[in-house]
Amino acid sequence: MNKLKLIETLKNRCSLTQKEAIDLVNLFFLEIAKALAKGDRVEIRGLWAFHLKRYQSYTGRNPKTGELVHVASKKLPFFKYGKDLKERVDYPAN
């Protein structure tokens, strides 16, 4: 499923206009991104959780030239699935 399919499904199931469904989906993802940017953990119990992993800076090597390069410290979002999501995927309801 992609973002457009999610908008379409939300629009049809909740009797929303196309604009309302787009605004709702965009708001949802915007708030998740804002929370992660602040360093907060984002969790929907049983479904999934996102948190940030912090990586220290290090000296790497350009594989093409072999030149040493400095890689700055960074924060990357890390996804962890919930138990309920795993069970829904492994054992879908028939």
C-alpha cells in the first residue's frame, strides 16, 4: 500500500472528501516526523514503534578512490514492529 492508496481507503471508509483525507494523512506523517526530529519515541502499541539511533562520527573510506573521509555523526529512525502486527502478518484472519 502506498500513500495514495491509504488516502483513497480513508476517503471511502470514513466518508471524507479527497482534500480532508489528504490533509489527515499528511498531518499524521508530519506529526510523526516532528516527534522524531525532537528525539521523541513514536509508538502505536501492538503495531509499531519508531525511535532514533544515534551514530557517532567516524573516519570512513571512499570505496572508489580509497581516500579517507570524515563521516559526521547522525541520527537515523529505527523501526520496530509490534507483536500484534507480527501475528497479523504471520497468521492473517481468513
